[in-house]
Amino acid sequence: MAATLRDPRQHRGHSRDQLSTLNEALAADTRGNSRPLLIAAADLFQLAGEVSFDANRYADAAAAYSLAASVSKEAGAHDLWACALVRHAYVDMSEGRHRKAAQILAAAERVADRGDSSLATRYWVASVQAEAHAGLGDLAACEHALARAEKVQDLTTGSTNGGWLRFDGDRLADERGARYVQLGHLDPAEETLKRALGQAVLAAGHSYRRRGAVLTDLAAIGAKRRDPEQLIAYGRDALGLARASASGYVARRLQALCDEFGPLSRDRRVAELGAEIAALGTP
């Protein structure tokens, strides 16, 4: 018998029922054939973590991702294991712990190297490593990681998984622009983000979350340049998407944007935008 899974506190309704069923199946397994169940459980834990993360329940998200990593490791599912580590690193970066995130991502890189080379896992790891390096102010390491991430475009069509792995290269412009904003390289950031926004308008199924993030980054460039027109125009568009989607992620990004207002907060229109963002709240 491989393991019996714990039911995390954050799971409700259908997810709890699924975990209960998996617990029973694993407990009843006396022949050691539990790998498919472990993989299913790891997938479910990652989903639970994503739901918690988007609702700003960071402790719950970290617990779910830790379980996903542990179960994936036991199943020998290296790509799934690496993805759980990446998502755990997102929790640390959201709370400003970029050095710790970089350490987790280094472990994810080692795990991904043992995975399926036809999947995009290692390139997603590199993309997220770029964010951690940018948070640490390391431009060279950030650029190196972005260059590795771009190799995802060499994979054949269908090399990404629609569940726990969703990285096919169409977000590279979004990611590069966001990293340049973090590092204060505003001109290349704006050029890259506008190109990403144009692609988003044309791309079917582009999520509110992703588009809201690009708009917020463009608003942040306006704030850093002390340009109230740019800040307000993009900020209001992002606010509209946050309201439409009820995404905690976009709300968090907008709340972080308010920290960039600086002297612009004396502008009545900027102050009104800040008040609306504050009223937005998060789930």
C-alpha cells in the first residue's frame, strides 16, 4: 500500500467527496497498484491549491501544493511534482519571499529535468524562475531564464497538458513585459506589453486574469513615469476586468498598483481610482 491521503481543510463539496473516494481506494489497495490514484489525487490537490490561491488563502494553497508535491513524488510523476513546486513558489512570491521561491524553483528545475522531455514543464519552470530573479533585481539571471522559457516554441503541437500544465509560449510576451516592469526597464516593458495586449484581443479564450495582469502592468508603467493619463486609462480597464471576473489575482495586482501611485495620489482622478480598487476587495 502506498499511502492514505489527508483531506485538507479547504476542500468543500465535490472536491471533498473526490478526496474521500481516493482515500478509500488507496486504503483498499493491497496490491500496490495505487499510482493512477496517486496521480489523480495530486492533480486534485493542485486544483484545490489554485482555487485557494486565487481567493488569497495562501496558507491553504501552500498546504494543498505541498500535498500535491508529496503525492506526485511518491507516484514518480516528475512533471506533476515539478508543477506542484512551481505553484508553491508562486505563494512565496506573492508574499515577497523571492529568495525562498528561487530555491523552490531550483528544486523544480531538477525534478523537471527527470520528467518527460516532450512536455513543456521545464520551460514553465524557467518562466517562473525569471519572475523570482526579477524580484531579486537580477537582470542577467532573469534574461537567461526567459531565454530558456522561449525554447517551449520548439516543442511540437500538443506537448502541453490542459490540466496541471498550461504553458505553450503564448504568454511569453506577457511574462517578459511584466519582468521588465519589475526591473524598472519601462520602455521595453511598454512595447512588449502592448504587443501582448494586441495578441490578447485577437486570441480566443484569453482569460480575464491574464488580460487584467497585462493592463495592470501597463498602468504601473504610467505610475512609475508619473503619467496620470496612462495610469488611469489602463487601471480602469483592469478594474473593469477584476469586477467582471471576481478574480482575487487581478484584485491583488490592482492593490499592489496602488502602492505605486506616489505623488500621483494627489490627483483627484487617481485618488478615485484608488478608492474604487480598495472597495473592490478580494474573495
